[in-house]
Amino acid sequence: MSFLELAKRRFAVRNFESRKVEEEKLLQILEAGRIAPTAANKQPQRIIVVREDAGLERIKKAARIFDAPLAVIVCADHSAVWKRPFDGKVTVDIDATIVTDHMMMEATELGLGSVWICYFKPDVLRKEFNIPEHIEPVNILAIGYNAGEIASPDRHDEARKPLSETVFYESL
């Protein structure tokens, strides 16, 4: 399968089976995150895997994870930051999101569903998972087996803007 076919197959799953994600698949997903590119190869990602019932109940205090049997909290370590020298732009949130995307796409290839979550209470995550101040929770990736309707790969033809509205050559 080509990358575009895989990307079109991925969709936000909000209805998961209770079946646990196999360890082998979890490790493949984590490996996809490990090899993701980061600015200046600083690798600021710090990943918290939540798969035990008690941990899933704790994460539910901060975010809706749609009863996924696995959640990955993707954090960024601000002590491992790269800053763009021209304007001081810090890239840890970008790095963490690239890592999240790699894991999301690997989950799709493995036949799993996922949903990227940024709507969460960071202070609650910090407390529940002992996240220190220099570590920023950036994303949550809920992962599991889809129990709902499968979105058509062709939905992008109507749901996405055409290239002519988002791509510009030589100047904006």
C-alpha cells in the first residue's frame, strides 16, 4: 500500500472495542514514534503509555479517550529544546506532534484505529501522571480496535480543500 493510500485510510476513531492492543503492535507503534524526525535530532518526546484500567481511569479525568483500551500521552521535554536562532521559535510541540503522527499512521497500518486528542486538561495530566514542570503534555493518542463505522478513503475528495486553495507557488 502506498503512503497516500494509508493516509486516506486513516480516520479519527471515536468508538473502540474493549479488546486490548497486543504488545507486539504497541512496540511497533512506539518504534514508529522513536524514528520520527525532530528538530536538530533533539528527540524531546517523552511518552507515557497508559493501558492498565487504573491508568485509563486517571487519564479520563483529563480527557475523553472514547473508551480506548490504550492511550499514549506524548510529552515534550523543554530541557531538550531546539530554538530557531532567528526568532527563538521553540519546536518541541512540533516535534511531539510529528512523533504522534508517525505513531498514528503505524497504528493505521497495523489495522488499529486512533484519535489524536489535544483537548485535555494539562494540569490534571501533570498531577495524575507525575509529569514535572519542564515536561509539557502536548498530545494524547487514543488507540484500539475500531468498533464503529469505517470512514471512506474517498471522503477527502469532499472534506478537504483543493490544492488550489492551500498551495501557492513562489509567493503567497
